[in-house]
Amino acid sequence: MRVRDVMSSNVQSCSNQDALSSVASKMQSSNIGALPVVENNQVVGMITDRDMVVRGLTSGNANSNVSSVMSNHVISVSPDASLEEAASIMSQNQIRRLPVIENGSLVGMVSLGDLSVRQQADQSAGQALSHISEKEC
């Protein structure tokens, strides 16, 4: 089974110039905790609800835009990657969501939850979550 078989293809995104309040509203209405930051159809960063709190609110940047709190180092995966490969990338980088990039463009998102709902991926997702959670404690 491949990433393209489990990824979400209807992906919300934001611009690095969007206001944090706008991004927070988008996350709330879509019930998601992270958005890829896209400029000219290229993923240039990621922003999470945690980024907005830790780098935004607690640092006095609550009225800033996305570029002031986003992560610039984007870890991504190909839609043709195996679920085990995606789980390994998540585990190694201690992340729960991966943008899916094909030919330089965002085509989807895959989360640890996407991996865990598939019978074949349960073990890989469990191992990835174990490694991610291990580092957070």
C-alpha cells in the first residue's frame, strides 16, 4: 500500500503572509492542527497550532503573520512512498503529519492517523507514534 492510498487530497493551506488569527480560524473550522504554507504552488513551510502558541502568543507575536512562526524546514513524502517509509520518516523526524509532494507540488497530506486506520500500517504507525511520543516526554 502506498501513501496515495491513504492520504487526504483535499488539503487546506495558507500563505506566509496570512494573519495568525486567520490561520487559527481555518484550523478550527476544519478541525486540523497543522497547515502547509504554500507560495507559488510550492510548500515553503508548515505551521501548527503549537507553533502559534509557543512562537506566537508566548513570544508576543500574536498579531503577526505566518512567516514569523512557521517552520521553514519541511519534511515531505512522495505519494508513491510505502506506508512503512512514511511512518519511518515521521518517527525519525518526530512529526505526526507529512505534506505529500509530487513534481514539486502539494498533492496531499498524510498523518499518523491516516496510517493507523489501515490494517497493514497499524504496526508501522504504532512504532512511529511510540518513537515520536518517546522524545516528547
